[in-house]
Amino acid sequence: MENKHATLTAAMEDYLKAIYELQATTGTTTTTALATALNISAASATNMIKKLAELKLARHSPYRGVELTTAGEKIALEVVRHHRLIELFLHQALGIPWDEVHVEAHKLEHVLSDNLENHIADFLGDPTKDPHGDPIPSKAGIIADRERESLADGAPGARVTIQRVGAQDPARLRYLRELGIVPQARVNIVAHAPFEGPVRVRTEDGAEHALDRGLARQIWVAEKSRPKTRVHAPRKMIKGSRQ
Amino acid sequence: MENKHATLTAAMEDYLKAIYELQATTGTTTTTALATALNISAASATNMIKKLAELKLARHSPYRGVELTTAGEKIALEVVRHHRLIELFLHQALGIPWDEVHVEAHKLEHVLSDNLENHIADFLGDPTKDPHGDPIPSKAGIIADRERESLADGAPGARVTIQRVGAQDPARLRYLRELGIVPQARVNIVAHAPFEGPVRVRTEDGAEHALDRGLARQIWVAEKSRPKTRVHAPRKMIKGSRQ
DNA sequence: GTTAGAATTTAGCCAAGACTAAATTTTGAA
DNA sequence: TTCAAAATTTAGTCTTGGCTAAATTCTAAC
């Protein structure tokens, strides 16, 4: 009765998650964008979109795009929850660096049982953010709003707290980690070079760095230093968990 | 060049593992036994056996049975290593009880990357046994010999150390845990009832229990109290890890 | 308003891995 | 030794989820 989505395949879960994320970041989901995100052909995407529509998990406007239904979004959020819980668990429990957790979590997210999910969430103390600062949806499917301001938006002179790093590329993540630009770090925005030039920031250690504007746009910040929802400490620390 | 088995499907890995385990426990592997173990039809088993034979991972004697080649056994041992490392990790790191780890590990074993495998083995201190006492093959594919003596074989009066519990059924595992019959526990064999009757044993707490002969045959022991290869302590303890 | 090019869908194909039913081989009891 | 039952294999089918090529629809530049 309730297990209708116990029958969803890993491929379907991947599609739902991808549609959700495209919707969340770019507003709409076109067939081509979805195909690109999943690294498949557009024809394959159309095919699956029609299946998901039949299952009432998505709405398909032919030639226009896709949208998740409430049911589809619920499942997408479950997959996102799995993914981010696993990322945080691997980071906290095994000390796996933040640039490696995504690819591991992607493989594990579809085979995480409810039982194991609960054990992990419990172990981590019901965390609300993953190592990149992305919000972890609650068991009930509630997810925190996205930040509105990026490093590229902050006014020169502003003192901000890094909230979320949207970059996925491991090399860029390692670079940012190197600079100390990770969630909860404080940085000063020094200046924005003109003509879409780099953004200069000063990190806590006093060093100044110039970040590509495109990269800066993927780094989300909060102006105030009010203690926003943060990554909870795990029940017990296991290993020195550097990023 | 080396990644020829990066292309193996999860189904193939399951077959190789099942053939390996049937070979190890019962000596031979028939099509029907394999099909039963994997809960599929005999026709499906034949089909896959032929595929594995083409890949030189198994030898097929039509109507007689299957056997792994050296290459096939190597892969089977890798899968077994994954499975048992995951079982131990879930048990140690998350406190998941020993009767639940098998089903979780089965889902995770096929998506464990080399990187993650190494992190886990490192975290656990390169363990040699899983929570049931089953040996964990080394990275190189070396696996400890099986015990020769079960609780059903031990002479009355013998003082033995539990080495390995072969039962898989969660209910039975919970029962044995209840009695304190877990790897490394010491028990005295009191008597064997005639006509294949129960085996009476006394556990360390002084209580006496009667075990079904079939169950006793799945509990492997060592007579001497020499410290056999044991489950290594993890690098750091995380949670009280009860069975 | 046409119309070329981009985006999308349709049509048809393929491989994996399951199934059932039918054919074949092996085995063990009489 | 024979032969029926059990075990195994063969033949043919199905579903999933990819693919390419061709057809269709949308869109933006003229």
C-alpha cells in the first residue's frame, strides 16, 4: 500500500533527483539539460520522462519540459537525503575528503535501506548540512531554503560566513579547501575586479586570494554572523575530520 | 588492461560469489543449488554459467556442474572481502547488530569502490574476521582455512572457543547472541543427546543450553584456547559495539 | 511571416538478465 | 537393465534502459 516506490529503479531515482536539482538551480528542466546532467542521449531522457509521467511522478509538457509532481519531489528529496547523509557520514566517520565524497555517495545512495539510513542519521545526530553546506532534507521531506547571496554578490568590505560551496569539480574543491574556503569559514570581500573579473577575498589567516567570478558565484554566503543552521557535530568524533 | 573485471555486472559478481560459497561449503556446485542459492530459475543459472564460462571465469561441464577458474575465484574473493568488510564496518562503526549486517552488506558489496574499501579496511585496522567469525580475504585474495570442528563434533567435557557462526537466519542469530554464543566466547560441551538430539552446552555465565543438532553443526569451534586469529580491534572505538 | 537550425520526440534496435515451457540428459529404483 | 523421475539445457519471451536515425516541433533571425 505504501511501498509503491519500493519498486522504483535506480535509474528512475537518478532521473527524479536530476530533475529536482535542475529545477532548484535553474528553475526549469528541459529534456536536453536533463540528458546532459545524466550523460545520456536526449531520446533516452524523453523515454524515461514519459515513464515517470505515467507513474504520476512528473508532468510532461511535450516539447516544453518536465516538472516533478508532489509525489515525485518527495522521492527526489529522499534520494537527496540519502546522498547527503552518506557524504557527511563518509567525511565524518572515515575522514574521506570533501572532494571525493560525491562520487562515492552517488553509488551508495540507491542501495541505502531505511534501516541503515536511520542508523547513519542517528550516528550523525540528525544533521542538517552535508560537507559542502548543502541542506539535508528531513525524513519528512523538509529542506532548508537556498542562500540568496554569493561571494560574487557581496559588497566589497563585507564580512561574510561561507554557507555553501556549490562547485562539484574535485580539483576546484581541493583548491578551495586549500585556501580555507569551506562552510563556516569567515572571509572578507575585498574587491570585485571590473568586467566580470576575479573577486578578491581575505581569509581568516589574513591571506588574500583572487577567485574567478564564475567560481565565486558558486560560493554562497551569509552576511550576518548569526549562527545559521550548521553541520551538527556527530555524537562522537571518530577521526580528525579535516575537509 | 587490468580493468577487465571493472565491466562485470552486479549479477555476475553475485553468481561468482555464490559459486565460490557453494564450492567452499558443499564441495561442488550444481545448477540447481546455484539457482536455489540465488533464488532464480535453473534456466537463468545455466544461462549465466555459460556467460561466465565464455569469460573464462568458470568452467562448465554440461549436466555436471560449474567450477570457478583461478580468475573467477579471485573476483569471488574480492566480492567476499567487500561483503565481510562492510559487515564488520556496519557492526563496529554503527553498532548494527550481527543479525542485520548480512542483508545490508549484500546491497552495498557491489558498489564499494576500491578507494572506499581501502578507507574502511584502514579504519578497521585490516581486520581478518567479520562479526560472525568468517575470515575476510586479504587484498591479495588470501583467505584463512575453515575450522574443522563444530559444536556437534566436540567431545562431551570439551572446553572450546567459538570461532565462527555459520547460521544466517536473523532469528537464530539473535537467539545465539542471547545465549552468549558468539565468536571468542568459551563454552563447555556437556553432552550430545542420542539419535541426533540436541547438544547441551554450558556458557561462561554458567547457564546450560540445549542446541538443536543442526544448529550446533553450524557453530565452529577450536578446542585449544590458543589465541587464534581474531577480529582486530578497530583503530578507535566508536560506539559500544554489542553484537 | 518565413525559414533554417536547434530542440524534442518517435521509431526501431540492442544487451542484460530474468522467466516459462519444452527438450534432453542423468540417475536410481525396481 | 530399464525406465520414470529429477536435473539440466534449449528455445523463445519479457522488461529495463540504453542507443541512433528520422520525423516533428519550436524559435529566432531575417
